[in-house]
Amino acid sequence: MKVIAIVFASFCLATSAMAQTGAEVGGTCKTQAAGNNLHGAALTSKVKSCCKQQAAAQKLHGAAESSFLKSCNSAGLGT
């Protein structure tokens, strides 16, 4: 029982760390897109593509990838 609690707590900490990283990367992706003077759908596409590339580079899968992409896209698009 203690092992399950420890594993769950470490998973929660890792997930929160990924969310912070996603927000930081989202800002970087937005900066890259702004450098190209993109707006509207082009900006959205660039930020999403950048976030997916960053998730792949960090080798994220499953729930960690979903959480990362959600926070990255939100930060990158300013929502």
C-alpha cells in the first residue's frame, strides 16, 4: 500500500513538472511564430507543430504527452 502511495505521489510531481515545462516551451514556440509575423490559423498551426516536436524530443507518451501539449498550446496561443 505504501509503495502505491509513493508511486502515485511521484507521478503527480512529475506531471506538475511537465506542465511547467510545457508552459515555458509554449512561450518559446509563440516567440518563434511571432518572429515569422504569423497570425490566425497560421500562428495556431505553427505553435501546435512546435509543441508536438518538443513533446517528441522529450519522448513523452500518453497522459504526460497530453498534459504537456495542452499546457504548451495554451501558453503558446495565449489562452
